[in-house]
Amino acid sequence: MRSVLIISLLSCFFAVYNAKVFSKCDLARKLKAHGMDGFHGYSLANWVCMAQYESNFNTRALNGKNANGSADYGIFQLNNKWWCNDNKHSSANACNIMCSKFLDDNIDDDIICAKRVVRDPNGMSAWVAWQNHCKSKDLSKYLASCKL
């Protein structure tokens, strides 16, 4: 039993240790390369601002404490009730992907799903952090020091 506990603790440490945390400029470059600047009318700064407040740019961010029992995954905190399947809860799985894919360092699939999210009528308002911290704000500081 003791060895199981030690292995579990070490694997948690390894997962956190291997998390990729983007700088805002590195994330902006990646998002721009994937056509996010202006996607469905949202500037690149909106995406960077949202990612900062949702995950602090951490690809392994996991929030399992939503009031409705759902969880949010990855750099964009994509929800398991609507966007991905975690095999634990009922899900619309609109992005047709396992939630665990949003916890790796390759954010290409996260970006594809985020694009799917904003195509819905709520747009970026699907992210509460974007509504509270980014919507209708001067976001110039998010890209000011980036050489895009």
C-alpha cells in the first residue's frame, strides 16, 4: 500500500513538472499561426487574455470544482459537459475528443475545439473568465511586447 501511495505521488509530481506553461507571446504566436487572429471576430489579444485568466497559460490546468459537477481541461479550460468526454460524466462531446487530450503540451486539438466553441451563438461568452476580465476592455497590453 505504501508503495502505491509513493508511486501515485511521484506520478502527480511528474505530471505537474512536465506541464508546459506558455509565455503570452509564445501563445500569441502559436494562436496566430493557427488562424486565431480575427477568428469569428475575436482578436488575438482576446484569446491570449482568455487563456491567461482561464489557465494562466498552463496546458495541464484542470478544474474539477464546477458547481454542476463538471470539470474544465487544459489551456482553454474546455468543459467535459459540452466539449469533451472524460468517460465519467454524460457529455455532448461537441469537439468529439477525450478530455485528457487537452492536458498534454500539444495544444493543436485545444485550438480546434476552441474554434468550435466560438462558432456557437455564445461566442467567447462561453468563457466566464473572458466575460469578467477581457470583454470590452483595452487588451493592447496582451500583445504589446510581442513581435508578431
